Amino acid sequence: MRWGGLAGDGGGSAGEDESAGEDESAGEDESAGEDKSADENGANATLDPVRVAVRVGDRTLRDENRSVPANGSMTVTAAIDAASLGPGDHKIAVTVGEASATRTVTVEEARAATFAVSEIEVPKSVGYGETLTIAATVTNVGDVTGNQTVEIRYGTEATANRTVALDGGGEARLSVTFGDVRLDGGDHPVTVATANRTRERAVTLVHPSPYGKTTIRLFVDDGAVDRNVSGVVAGATSYWERNDERYLGYPVAYERVSEADRADVVLRFDSVERCGVEDGDARYFGCADLLVDEPRTPMTATVEPNISDAEMNATIIHELGHIQGLEHGEEPAGLMAPTSNLTTHRPVKIHLRAESGDVPRRVEDEVAEGLDYFAASEDIAGSDGFAWEFVDSAREAHVQITYDDRGDVCFADGGGSCTVDGEYYGQRDVRLEEMDDEVVAWHVGASFGSVLFDEVPPELTGEADRREREEWPG
Ligand SMILES: [Zn+2]
């Protein structure tokens, strides 16, 4: 910090840039002794030395005897580091002999390091998943060298910090590239902040989803269901979250919301009597709006409340598929098939139970043998194959198999197998009634074969004799 010598009229000031102390001086007309010597002594004479003093405040910078040439001038120079004076007004006094003059100089406080953001460069728009480069120019508008952390941010979460050292008046250009930008579509703030200033711009994110964003708000109206199906719903939504890019080509994440009017999608549970084209005989598990170009608000899916959890899971996946723009027959083909059947599900969940008591071990083995025959077959109709597993309850199952060693549902007289309605809406119950254990596998094969094969092999038809039935599948 320095000051600029004698400031003209007392109001002058000097900042750091004005390193004036060395050169500026008490000039001719400020040198009080000059007129005096000229007046009193005339030309071409050298007078006796006079006392010359320069003071700033109560500090003496110079105090000495000087000879003043007659009719000449004399320069008196004194310097002081303004930092030693401190900010504020200081009185400067110059005395030459009996004469004196004073001026006031103001020492300004040096401006602290202050980092301003003078410019932000950001593209007008960026695609989902692409990279985003943000450049900014940061200027130290203070006088003092400083060191700050500059925060560069887009949206509300992604942030990069850069530490910058700048001399007073210096500037630096920073550039940060963020990879894989994952924001919803629309405008997002781009912010560059120093400890002193914040500057903001906007970038438009272009999102590939017809919903214009990743997170789809889902309202579930489950008042008509007599059990808690939150887990089933979550299972279905997470299916799409796992397979979004694969089947939809855009990201989705589902967020359950508690108000219908905030929802993008409403999932309600109710009986579905018809869906689109009328089909008098059809039993519907669900129906949904098909997304064509832009979603309406909200998109609605309806699912039968009284289906098993297994069927409900597949049905919600199917209906959400429509809501996400998939039509029947599109991949995933099994789940987007227009009807639910034994080839829709992988694995098919099977609940084996006994009409009374436990299922005999031998019967369970026979049922498994029959099902394994299909799992090993490459001729399953309209499907990549068949897979199955046992589950512990009808609620978890697509299909129920009931072993009844007496039997009176299928046949009033004698044993055999038939298929009837299961505990849940649309669920099939394959009944094995009053039969020898040896032919259980064959009856399972005959029941499933008529659904899983386009053409049922002769050994699984009524043509098969007793010995063939006992030995099947071999
Ligand atoms: Zn459908």
C-alpha cells in the first residue's frame, strides 16, 4: 500500500496501483520556501541553509538543512509506505524555514480478493446420458491475491469443485465436463459459484421418454383388494426399472405417490368386463391405456383385484407395458402376449396341494416328473420353453394342482383328471382324483400337454392304454 505524494487539494487518494511515492514530490509551487528566498535575496545568490521538514501526521519523514538557490527551485522528496499509515486521511506538512504548506492524503483500504464469475459457457441443450461441458471465467476483482474454491454445478446434485489462485485483477477460465447427464427433460440451472458471487445459466435436457422424464409417479388405488399388494406392485415396477433400456429404449423409475392428482399413472383394482375390442368369452385380468405419442394425464391401468399374486404381477407388468407404449406381441413377447397362459410365465408357479392331509411324496415326485417332461421339451407352442417351480400357496401360484384320493369334483363315479376354476379369478386347478399314483405323471402330462403343445402326441391322449400311462414319460 502506498500513497501518491501530495494530493492536489487534499481530497485525493491513492490505491495500490499508484506507486507514486518515489516520483511525486513537493513541487515548485508547493515549496513554501521558494517565494521567500526569491523575494528576500534576489537573483544569483545562494542563501544560508534553511530548515526543511516533511511530516505525515506526527511522523517526520525528512528534517534537514538545505541550501536554496536564489531564484531557483528545490525539490524535496520523501516517501512512506502507505501500509504503515493505515487507511484514512493523513495530513502532510512541508515546512521550509518559516513557511509551510499542508495537504491531506487519503489512504484507501486495499480491496480484498473478490472472485466474480464473468462468463459461463454452456450448450443450449444436452441429451440424456450425454456429457455436459461447462466453462466459466472467474475474475479476481479485488486488489489482493486470493485462493478460492469455485463450485460448478448443474441440476441440483452434480457438482465439481476447482481451486483457483488469482492475483488482484487476474482471471482464469475453468472447464468441467460431466459424464452421463441423467436429468429429467426440461430446463435445469447451471451454476458457477465462488465464495463471493454466484452466476447462473440454464441448459435444456432432452429426455428420450415420452413422459419427458425418468421418474413416473404412480398412484395405486387398491381399495378393492382384500390384501396388501404393495409388494406385488413393487415387483412389477421393478421389472420395468430393470428392463427399461432393453424393452423400452428409455429409462423409467416408478415412484409411488399418495395423491391421484399428482400421478402420471393411476393403477386401480377393479373387475374388467371389456377391454378394447369386444370378446364375449374373454376373461380379463386387466386393461390399460396404450401410450401412442404423448401420455395423457393420468394414464390409467385397471387390474382385476381377485387374481393370484403371481398373475397380478404378470398382469401389472403387462398393463404398464401398454402404458409405456408396448403393444401385444412386442418384446417381452411372453409378458406382452394378449392372453395369459402357461407359456406366458417363466417360471410357471405351481401350488400342489391335497384335498385332505398332505400330498404323498410319491404323488409329488410324479407331478414333478410330468412337469419336467415339458421343461425338457423344445416343442412348446409359441414360446422359448417351459419352466416351473412349486410355491407354497394358491395365492403365489399361476396354476393349482389338487390331489384328491377320493374325488367327487370331476367324476361322481371313478377317478381321473379334470381342470376346474382355482381359488383365484382365472386360476386353473388341475384335479387328480381317485387315481393310482403310477398314472399321476401321465394325467399332469395330459392336462398340460393340451395347452403347451400345438399338436398333442398320441401317448398323451385318451388313446394311451394303461401300461403306456404308467410308464410315461419313460
Ligand atoms: Zn394387453
